[in-house]
Amino acid sequence: MRGPVVLVAARDHEVRRWLASALAMRGIECRTVAHAAHLDDGDRAADLPVVVIADGDESGADAPEIARRIRGGASAPPVVLVNRASNEERAIRALRAGVCDYFVLPVDRDQVVPRIERLVAQAAPAESKDALVTESAVMREILAQATRVAATEAPVLVTGETGSGKERLAQLLHERGRRHSGSFVAVNCGALPEGLVESELFGFERGAFTGATGSYEGKFGLASGGSLFLDEIGEMSLASQAKVLRALDSGEM
């Protein structure tokens, strides 16, 4: 049975080659195309990629257009945008348009590959998402503790090496908790440009800054009634962490 496919759309051959090679080393199959214009209805067929990595610098195909083109249907895959230069206005438009992650090139392999792996795992068919299974006595105790904690409203800190299952454990806490009927919202804090942290997490109103042509609820608002997973929160600046801490302490924005 064929595994999940990631589609890489970038005009830069080296970017396509680097991403395809990095993901292939982790057992993830990639298709590559040179232009976002090639992302047509053929990519919504039975062979639909589970994740699309797109080049937002491409002439005539900026981030919102890429997002609209790929995410046109209910089953459309998540879009990750890569840009060669940081542009706060473009990043905000991209995130509001439905792009789920945003990286500025050059990007470290250890930063981008684990995030793509998590998106692939989340996009896999529901029947393949098994419960956490372990033979480790330590891990069984962690799962038992997670079940107890899930019954409370307490914030939870999950630590562990890359690939150890932190996000899956966070999902388990959500599924077994009082908020399981709400949304599970994951945020890759390490990929958020410093100037976007407040807008992305706490939202903004129309006219708040140049380019804010509408309002955005923010990840805290989207997770209201559900669970918010702040992945790699330690990668945020101390100033941003202080703002997040205040929201976690007070329960208010």
C-alpha cells in the first residue's frame, strides 16, 4: 500500500531537491513541481498529497492565492509556505488565508522536517491513527498520569526529544479531557516570526496595522472550548513567552 505523499512546489530546484531529500530520509514520499500554477484540479484527485509545501515568492502566486488554490475543498491538504525573505504582511495574509505553517529560507532541517512529519501524521486516514501503545513501564505510568490530568483544567507541560510523541500525548490529553468536543489547535511556536507572535496567537481587529483588512480570532480564540498545543514554546523569545504566560495564568486575552 502506498504511503502518504508530500507535494513540493518551488521554482528553486535546490529548494525542491533539499526538501525532497530531507523528507525521503524520513520515509516520506515527495512529488515536486516548479510552479504553484501547476497545482490544479489534478492535485485534488485520488492521489491527493497529504501536505503541500509551496514557494510563496513565486511571481503571480502569492501566499493567499496558493492557499485558496489548494485548500478549495473540504478534504484539501494543509499548506506550508516557504519564503526567501521575511515579510510580516505577507505572512499574516498567508496564515489568515489558511496556510498552516510559514518558514523563511534558509531553514534548518531539524526545524522544518519534524513539523512536516507531524502534519503528515495528522493528515493520515483516521483508521491508521492508533492509540499510543507501549511496553515501557515508565511510558505506561505517563499515560496513566495523562488520563488523571486530563480530567482537570490544569495547563500541562510535555517535554521530550523530537519524535518522542509529545504532540500525540497532547492529543490524548485532549481526547480524554472535558474539552474533547472542542477543537485541538496546534501551533509551531518555533516557526513564528517574532513580529507575528501576538497577531497569530491573540488575533487582531481590522485596521490594527497596515494590511489588516479584516479581523482574525487568533489561535487562543480558535481553541476556546478545546485545547491549544503550543509546540516548541521554548523557541519563542522571552518577551513573547511572558505574554503567553500571562494569558495562561489569567485565562484571558
